[in-house]
Amino acid sequence: MVFLVALPLSIGIAVASGAPVVAGLIAAIVGGIVCAVVGGSPLQVSGPAAGLTVVVAELVAQFGWKATCAITAAAGVMQILLGLSRIARAALAIAPIVVHAMLAGIGITIALQQVHVLLGGGPRSNAWENLTALPGQVAAPQWSEVLIGGLVIAVMLLWRFAPGKVRVVPAALVAVVLATSVSYLPGLSTDRITLDESVIDAIGLPEMPEGTWSAIAIAVLTVALIASVESLLSATAVDKMHTGPRTDFNRELVGQGTANVGSGLLGGLPVTGVIVRSTANVSAGAKTRASAALHGVWLLLFSVFLVNVVEMIPNAALAGLLIVIGIQLVKLAHIDLARRTGELVIYCVTLAAVVFLNLLEGVMIGLVLAIAIAAWRIVRVSIVAEDLTDRIETDGPARWHVAITGSCSFLALPRLTAALASIPPGAEVFVDLNVDYLDHAAMDTLTEWIRQRRDKGDEVTVTETGTARMEFAHDRPPRRDTEGRRVISALRSILPPQFAGGVDRFNNGLAPLLRMADADAPHDPHTMLVTCADARILPNLITDSAPGELLNVRNVGNLVGGDLSVESALSYAVERLSVRTIAICGHSGCDAMHDLMHGTARGSMQQWLDHGAESLAAFRDYHPVARAAAEAGFTGADQLSVVNVATQVQAVQRHPQVAERIAEGSVTVVGMFLDLATARLYLVGAEEVTEIDQRGASTAKSATT
């Protein structure tokens, strides 16, 4: 299957590169066999790729074909050295958006070249000339060529609508065979591929390039880097298509380099990993590297014994094939991704530079722009100064909040000074400094402003929650994640690592979200939640509640009656805080309910669980909610946990202060049960258990239904 896909593509890429047709077949044979045997990607298929077409065409025009083969071999040596140095993954550090734009630029360049061939003419030397000459070529087409090339384009685009069993045959093969057959109809005349020699005759040693060493070095570096990046990115994509062994990137780079050395010495095109052939390989059910090697063997047999078949193919057919391949390199998904991620400028600039300058300059321009934008995103800082006076409704001085977040350096001084200057005299200012980088220039500006405000009698409060601290700004060069973590380092020496790490994450992530703009804001939770002390219960998480919304009371078994701490919390909640809801939450797998049910508790634990005697008695008397819990699938101590929730709800409802609020309609008491195994939450009534599913629908299980 891969052989059938690779055959027309290899020939077409050779034609588009300005190289001998057999050079594409040689590269496909060597790449298929050598990379499969030596490389580190089990299912990737290698051969000549469209991504190097423009580069090879420029090298052939500058140095000649034989010298280009020498450059290919030298690039292979460089790839081997890179693989042996074990830095293959460094090639993946190139911004993917630049690679996407590079491939799109190559695709547009190929399409602009080949549309002239499809119209019966010849390609110009660069994209601008191809573009400006296109109107004249369109005005005087060769209709036989247009018919044949258009037929290939139509088949390639419409093949995905064919029946599934028919689509097993590659579209490129069907298109070329059909167009070749049509080209022999009476009245049609077309130029066909010419093979000056067979694959065996074409094998020969390359020639040393003539030119400056710098030009040769740049050519070798260009081929090596582009071939390496394209191969490694392709291997990464192939790994996502199957569940077998993963790619050894360093070994894969050695394999690609070995193949390029062999291809260059034998007179072939540069070799890379090719995603089109690799996708066909995986889709056809390949399991081992033998499939990629056998595709090379099939190509070798075809090239030796069926050479005359190649010369039957019209040039216009390959032009149509290459136009489709070129357009397919421009992926709308990549453009949309660039738009959504704010990288559309990088994409467009790189694409335009590749098309209208050359591949190397285009990629370098794209990389520089990507690095510049990334650096800007890293060093930029958010500075917000807002007046909180109207929100707080205070009779005192105006209150302002200044939030500085990110990396604060001298680059931010214009915005920092403007924000600070906007705060009126006499205002009380809260400065929230949450930065991971603070240089001395920004620190000096901030401290001088604070000093001046305080000298005038204004109150300025500074909170520092980031890893960069003002006290260290003059001690040494600015750095990230160093002295700001001294407290965490000290914690790690005396606390469990999980706890210290949690404090670390809190300081650098959640703390800024928890700070209140107004420290005098009233404590006004809407719900009191009584839950078990079990460490697996996270009240604010399971109720999706923000700080200040829940009054949490926790004890072993979420028991209410007879405990002074719960009594005082109830009084505080309804009298002082005027909560609107009181909720009791039990859970599955509760050790307290297990001990209560089986009488295994001892000492103070046994004394505490005596408060659950009413729940145990109700359970043994077959409380209606116990039967509902059984119908919901709960057994043993979990049923007792559900009954305990219902019993504690009743106990809270009997509380004098709560009962008074219930009568007024200002307080509601509810019961909840959390099944830890499924993370499902249930509402517990007097006689029913109601499951709340993920879509918000509920199904009730009661003793009466």
C-alpha cells in the first residue's frame, strides 16, 4: 500500500525539484530501506518529501545536480553527528507555527510552479515571476494539458467520497493511471516524463560543489536542519497514531542521516520522514518496521523491471498531483490555531518570506519573530490601578487597589509610572505585587513612590505574593524562583513534602485569588455545611463555592446532637450570620459509620459516636430512607451513613433557633450524601434519596416507589 502511494509522489517531487526523475526513486528506495533498518521510528516511512522541493531546486540551480548530491551526503553526516550527540529533541524546540508556515509556503511555491506546467508552459525561477506571469499563461492554455492535469486534481479531491472498499486504493495512483490512460485518446497530445537513464545507470558518485565555503556550509546546514526537523515532527505525529513502541529520536536522526549519506552518494534526493506515506502505513495496519523496508524493496523492483511504465506518465498529470499536494500543505486547521493562539502574524510573515524570498531566510525570519513575540509575552507585566471607593462605601479616604502581575522590569516603567500617577493624593492604596521577576529599576520606581506617599501621610500597604521580592532587588541580578522560595525550602525541612508543595502552589497560584479588595468586607456566608472530618471530603470543591460562601463545620461522622461546638456553630450561623441554608453531608466508606454499626470504636471515639445512637436505632428499625438507599445500590455502613444524614437533618430542624427560622421561611435544612467511588452527589430527604447526574437531571429512589 505504501509503495503505491510513494511511487507517483517520488516521481512528482523529483520533477518539481528540477532533479532527474530517477533521483526521486533512488531516494525513496534508500530512505525506505535504510531508515526502516537503522532509524528509531518503527512505523515512519521515509523518502523524498515536498518540504525540501524548493531547497533542492535552488541548490540545483546554484551548484548543479551532482554537487547537490554531495551536499545531501554532507547533510546526512551532520544529521548522524547530531543524533550521536543525543540532542535530537532540541530540533523540536523550533516553534511549530514556523514549521507549519514553512510547509504552507513550500506548498504555495510548488502550486505556483506547477500550475504553469498544467497550463502547458514552464515554471519561472521564483514565486514572484510565477505569479506575475500567470495571467498571460491562463490566457493561452494548452487544453490537452489542462484536461489531463484537471482530471488528476478532480480525482484527488473527490476520491474521499468513493465507497470505503474502493478507497483502499490510493487516490494518487488512481489519478495518475486514469490520466495516463486518457492521454492516449485520439486528438490529445501531451509531453511525457523522459528518463535519460535507468536507476542502475543513474548511480554515480557526486561532485564537489564549486563556490565559497560559506555558501556550501549554509546549503549543508539548511538541508540538514530542515530534513531533521521535518523528520522528527513527522515521527512525533506518527507516534500519536498508534499504541506500539515510541520513537527513539536520536536513533531516528542517525537513521535519517545514514539514508541521506546513501542517497547523496547514489545520486538521489534528500530523504526525510514523510507524514503522507507514514499515515498510509499506519492506516493499512502496519505493526513493525518491516512494512517501511518492504515498500523500498517494491520500489526497487519496479524501478529495475518496469522503467518503461514511468515514461508513459504525462507531465501534466504530475503537475496536477503536485498542485494538490502543495495546496494540502496549507492546512486551515493550522491557520485557525494560529489565529486562536495569537500567532497569526508569525504564520503570515513566515509564509510570505518563504514564498517571496527563500526557504532559509523565511524560516529564520519566522524564528526571530516567534522568539521576539515569546520574549515580549514573558517580560510583559499586567498593571491595573482601580478605584474601590464606590464598592466599599466607606466614609474614610478613597481606596485604590494596584495589581502588578507578571515580570516587572524597566520595560514596564512607562505604564507603571502612569498607573501610579493616576492615584489621587490622600487615597489609601493597596499594592498587590505578584511578580516572578523584579529588576532594580522597577523596584526603585515603586519604593520611591511609596516613600513619597507615606511622607505625605498617605497609607500604602504592600503585599508580595510572587517569587520575586523587593528586599532582594539590590542584592544581586534579578532571577526567578530563588529567594522567593526560601520560606518554602524551610518548610520542606520540617513538613511533609506534599504539605510544603501545597503551600508553595498556594502562594504562587491561589493566594492572589483569595485576597479581598476590602479587608473590612462583612463575613456573610449563605450556607452552613456540616461534613465529616474525612480527608477525602473537600466542601468548597464539591459545592463549587468561593471563599466566604460556606461556613464549614467538620467532625467525625458529621454528627450534630449533643456537641457544644456544633451547637455554638448553629447559633452563630443563624443568629449572627443569618445563613439561608444548613446542609448536612455524609459520604460512602465512612469509618465512623462502620465503627458505629459494628461497635468497634474504643475510648474517646466510642464516647463521641454515642451521639450517633439515634441514627443507629433508626437504621435498625428499617428507616424509610434506608430502603431508598438500598434501592439506590448502597449497602452496609453506607446505608447507615445515608440514614445518619436524614437523622442529623431532623436533629437540626428540632434546634430551637433553627426551628424558629424554618417557621419564618428564612432557613432551609437539607441533607446530602457523597459517593466517593463515583463522585456522585445525592440529596437525602425524609424517605428518599435523589441522585443528581452530570446533566443536572435527578432520579429519586424512595421507599414508596
